[in-house]
Amino acid sequence: MKQTKKMKKAVNSFFYILAMIFMLFGCSSPEAENPSFPTLSRDAVTNFDAFWYGVSDNYMFFPYHTLNWDDVYTQYRPKITASMSETDLRNVILEIMNKLIDGHKALVIEDESYGVFTEEYINKHPLVLTDSIVTANYIDTSIIIRYAFQENSSFFQEGYLSRMKNNKSIAYFRYYTFRNAFEFAEQNDNLKENLNILQRSSSYNGLILDLRQNGGGDAIAFKNLVAKFVQGSYNWGFSKFRLSRDRYDATPFISEVIDADVKDNVYFTKPLVILTDRYSFSAAEVTALALRNLPNVVIIGDTTGGAQGPISPNKDYTGNFKMPNGWVVQLAQKATFDKNKNIFEGQGLPPDIYVKPSPTAAAEGRDNVLDRAVEYISK
């Protein structure tokens, strides 16, 4: 189904389009040698084969689920005809892409992106909006410290720090998107100073980091945030890159390390509750995955979206490719694992304390997930 502009903005905050050029050479079945395809062609058969081979050569997650990619070709290739419309071809490709566990997968056609936010996903995981409820009923609006990122000549809110209205011993940090406001020295220093105040002050018992409906963003912003809570060289997990056309040929596990500058580090040891939901994606869920290693951290809410394998403008091993008709297939460039080498791509990171967001509570002006977080820190 077509991704809405709002959802597209939430999770696909940027696209990096890298071309892979093909030239036509037989397309009756998968072959040991990768055929080439024309630079430009609108023929449905040519484009289907280019799509199939492109995924075969670039998809990162063949080793981590049971999908037989050759069987996919056998099942779908007979349905493709030269007279097939672009709409029908698009629908077949989207049906196939829905089988991939890659949470960053998307088919980009001109200015439209078709990705993870299918109608099926939205119906299965109703989006419960609570930001206005939190602002109206939960936080102390007399103390709001805003952090903003710059886009062209304008500034947009990346997050804000406040405290609970009826539980003033609990701080609340709402983080909307990873766009690196903390590259600005003044904002970065401000956040460090305030986190240090929370750590030292006997007036505060804990911090809630709200990552719900955070679609992710820049890897640098992720590192800047996590670095505020860790010490020294912090190994939070592992990654793997694909190495060749062999679907199972990948690098050994590569340690994912954040080097927290002593001056940049806060070392927050009080209870830190991270809130997640089915619309926490990419950098947001990797943040939860990285920080959950700490003894003072607990994750409360719903399972994350399942898109930890990042995309990047630097195509070192794998990633996006362009079909002969100009459509771009977006795929993650690496697989991400936690420190125990578990992978959560396509399924999401489960919380420590599961609390499903309640539309009924929201209609009554309550945020049942935030209520549980407050209860946890207050106990």
C-alpha cells in the first residue's frame, strides 16, 4: 500500500540513492552468473529480473530467516508479462518485498516511497498519539528546555527536557528524531549540564527517555546521545556487512563501539526508563538496544519497529540499487546485533516491561505507558 507522507517523514527522513546499472542478457531463470540489464527500459520482464538479481546481490539478511530467494523467482516470474502495467509490476514487487525482514526496505518511484508502513502494519499496530496529552497533563510546562536542529535556514525541534508535573522528582526527555541538534556546542553543553544536575541532585530520582514514534535519523546523533550515558570505550553490540554476490558471504562480527570523551560523558547512574513503541525505528531502537546493556536502564512500552540495519550514503558493501525503469530499491547496508549477537531485524526489540499503548486511555487524556514508567521509578 502507498505510504502516507506523514509516515514517510517519520521513518524515511532521508534516502540515499546509489545507482547500479544493468544490461539485458536472458531472463528465463536465475543463473550462476549475474546477467546484465539495459540502462533504460520500461519492459516489465526486464525490470522484474533486474529487481530479483538486485535483491539477490544486495540484501543483507538472507542468513537470518528462512526465505528461499530462488523459490521466490520460481513463484513470481511466470506472472510477469511484457504487457504488464507498471502498477501491476509495482504491486508484485511490493508483495515480494513484504517478505523481506529488512526494516529499511523501500521501493522509491519518483517522489513516492513505498515501505514498511503498509496498511496492514498500521491496522495491526494502531498509532496512539500522546504528545499533546503529555504536554497538557503530565509535564511541568514552566520548565521546558528545547533542543533544535537546523535545516537550511530554519530550526526544528529535535527534543525537549522537562520534569513531571505531579512527580517533580522525575525528569522527562522527549526525543522526536535523531537530527543531531547536539552538534551545536551550546545545546550539547546544555544537555550535559542538565543531565549532570539530574545525576547530582537529590531532588531527582530518575529520568524517562521517550523514544516513541521516533523514526530515527543520523548515526552521529545516535552516538552523541548514547555517549552522554556511558563511560570510555563502550562496546554496545556488533555488526556485519555483506562481502560478495554469495548471499551468505559476510564479514565476521565487527564490534560497535562508542568512544565517550570524558568531557562529553555524564555517567548517569540513576534509573533511566526508555519508552518505545511499534513506531520507534532505526536510530531510536538502536539507542534502546545500546543502552539496555546498562544496569540502571529498563525499557517500557511496546516492541520497536524492527529496522536496526542502517542505510548510509557510503556504499562500502551493499545497499540501494536502481532498476532499468528508474525505480530505486532501498535496502539496509549492514546487519546490527546486540552485545550477545542476537539480531532483531524485522521483528523489533522487545521491551523489558510490556505495556501496549491504550487508545481508550488516550481518549480519557491518559498515557498508560508513561504512567507505568512513573510507577517504576517511584517504587
